[in-house]
Amino acid sequence: MKERDHSHTPLGIARRLREGHRTNYLQDWVYGGIDGAVTTFAIVAGSLGASLSAKIILILGFANLLADGLSMAAGNYLGTKADNDDAERLRAVEVDHIRRYPEGEREEIRQIFAAKGFEGRGLEDAVNVITANREVWIETMLAEEYGVAAARRSPVHAATATFGGFLVCGLVPLVPFLMGLTQAGWIALAATALTFAGIGIGKSRWSLSPWWRSSLETLAIGLSAAVVAFGIGHVLNGIFV
């Protein structure tokens, strides 16, 4: 992070609060990227295990890349939208409760802040300040009673990040076959392994784990799926062919 993000001067704090919450779509991109690389290489590995041609591998791979990528994006869009809809439902509940049972809602605020260590005059001042502003009152109840985050995630941005990650990383195992390279299967394996490692290194920036551990973890999970897919393809080839 840039140094200004850590500024604790009055000006720096005011600027940071004025900018508001920053919504992060990293998890959507990582989710899509890993799934794209895993499922596409799983098709490649399974097809190689079944001794299918490069043409069939490309047809199956691109069909998966587009269909599964769009399916994941649509699922993430609907899931994110459902979260936002639920947050709006809870907001409506709190608005209704504050209107109908204001003293009961004030008591909830009192008990919430008492549990945080407020007491005596300080507790009553906190309750009075919060409940004097209706919007602050509602947002406080949403955060403290239901755990609803103040920042809302955009369904469109979440879906776009998922599809983008899926498309970029899922294309990697297919490139050697597109280029008609010899030993395309092994090259695809190496390229996909590097993709897994790269995703792990990238996500370590937002984690307390060191880059090498995050990289190895992602690599191990991705390659395990590929090995299983290759084995299944090999076994099915022996059964049905």
C-alpha cells in the first residue's frame, strides 16, 4: 500500500474517511482464475488421458472456457445481488422497527455499546449521539446486529472480475494446442503450473502468508485436480474404448 494510505495526520485521516470504503473484487478474480485454469486443464488432462486429438481438446476446452466462465459469472452476479437484496431487506426491517419501537431500538444500541465497554454518562452520550441521526442509527444496527458491511459489492463488477479471471487463466492450457506445438500436453502442464503459482503469488499481496507458501498452496490444489482428471480420463478410456 502507498504511504499515504497509512497517514495518521488529521489531513490524511480526513481524506481517507472522505474516500469511504473501498470494495475489493480480488477474491472474485482469484476464484475465477483458479477455476478457469483448473477446469480447462482438467479437460486437457482428461482428454490426453483418453488419447483424444488436439482438435477435440480445443473444441472441448473452448466450449468449457466460454460456457463455464459465463455460468460462473452469472452465478456470482446472482449471489452478490442476493446479498445486496438481503441487506436492503434488513434495512427495511430496521427502519420499521425504529419507527414502531424507538425505545426498544435505543435499548439495543445501549446494550451493544455497553458490551463494548461503554458505561455511565459516556454510554448515554453515545446512545444519544447515534440515535439522533436516523441514518447513523440504521447503519449502526445493520453492522452490529446483522453484520452487514457498509460497502455494497457491485454484482456487475463481481461477475466481470470472475469471468475475466476465468477467461485469462483458463486460456493458458489451450495456447500450446492452438500453436500446434509438439509435446503440447507437457507445455500446457508447465504453463498451467506457472499460472497457479502466479495466482498464488498475486493473492499473497493481500494475505499474511509469504508469497512462496501462497504460491505452493495454489499450485498443489490446482495440480491435484489436474492429476485426478488425467487419471479419470485414462480409466474411462480403458473402459469405453
